[in-house]
Amino acid sequence: MRIRVKDILDMLAGGATEAQILQDFPYLEREDIQAACEYAAQYVNHPVVTAGK
């Protein structure tokens, strides 16, 4: 089974704990939740460019 990174992040953002997610999706492991967070952190990691005066 597969679950999207977005789904995991949405659950966490909505207040679900890792334990709740793992209970609802028994085929997931704690490492899967960590990997989703790490992926998201890398995805949004981009340089900020500011315009000079």
C-alpha cells in the first residue's frame, strides 16, 4: 500500500500524532513518517533571492 507524503503531512498538521497515524495505517512504520518530513524539508529548501536597493 502507498500513502502520499502530503497525506502524512496533512495528518501531522491537523494534530495527529505519529502513534495515531501508525494505528490508522498499520502498514506504515515510524521511519516512513520521518522520511515524509525529511522529504518535505528538502522540497521547500530553496535559496531566497532578494532584490537589491
